[in-house]
Amino acid sequence: MRFAFKKLFNSKVFHNIRNLHLSQNVKGHSYEGPGKTTVTILNKNEQSLLLIDDYNKTGFTLNNGIKMIGPIIIFSKSLLFWNVASAKDINKDSLILFSILEPKLDLLIIGLDDDYDRNFLINLKETIKYLNINTEILPVSQACSIFNFVNLENRYVAAALIPPKSNSRAIFLSQNLNKNYDKSQIKYE
């Protein structure tokens, strides 16, 4: 091992790389003005938290522009696809990941795709209680907001999110756009 390092250290390649690096620092010719090109590696940047900007019936859009299709599990700096078709597929096996994490999560937020009856929610809560996970079960619209808020507090949080079955914003717009408005009441600026 020592011989290999000495050989590498004495090689011309190593000296050329070292001199090239030193020549940039010594001469100070790097451009420091406006328009300077920089590179940020997402997973190496300590301050780059993943947040949810938008959601629709196909998936989620994150703050870094990435669009995820289907159910996801999101941590503060990591993202996974979640292999469930709807909330009815959530069971002990689909949640086991959260019980084996070290350190333990402060909070798991589960965002459901639809409104479910009381019996379903009670069964889901019993499964989660068996796995000993601190959890909030919410509609996906509220779950996204809560995840963003808790994540910005730098707490160890995860969200298991299922896209809604229908886009409530699109339904609201279609219902309101079909109303007959009196054209004299519309003001143009």
C-alpha cells in the first residue's frame, strides 16, 4: 500500500494535477462577477430541503421542479416511490419501513387520497399503533402543508402521500366556470 501511494505521489500525473490546482489559487484568475456559473449538488447541500409545491390526481411537484407520478414517501432530503394503489392498500407491510428507521421519526404524516369511513380509519390507526409510529392521518391536501411546515422546522419527519382521486381545484373551477354570469358586472382593467 505504501509503495503504491509513493508511486502515485511521484508520478507526473499527480504533480500536474496538483500544479494545475495550485496555479488557479495562486494567480487568482477565477471570475467573481455577475453571471458566475455555480453548481449545487442537491443531496450534498445541507440547506436543500424537499418541499411539496403542488399536487394533482397524477402525482406531486416538488420545490426543485421534480414531478413525481403516483404515491410517494418523502423525507426532508430523500424521496421514494410507495407501492400502494390507494389508501385501502395500506397495511403493516407497507408501513414497516417507518418502524425500522434509526433514529426514529418525530412524525409520520399519511396523506389519504379520498375520504374514508370511520371503520377504515380505526383499523389503520390500530396498525400504526402496533408498529409504534407517531402518525397524523390527513387528507392529502392538508398532509402536504403539514409536511412542509414541520420539515421547515428541521424536525425528522416523513410523509406517505397518495395523490387524490380527483383534483378538487379542477372540480371547483369547472363548477364555477359553468355559472351564467351577468356580463355587465364583469369589469375589465
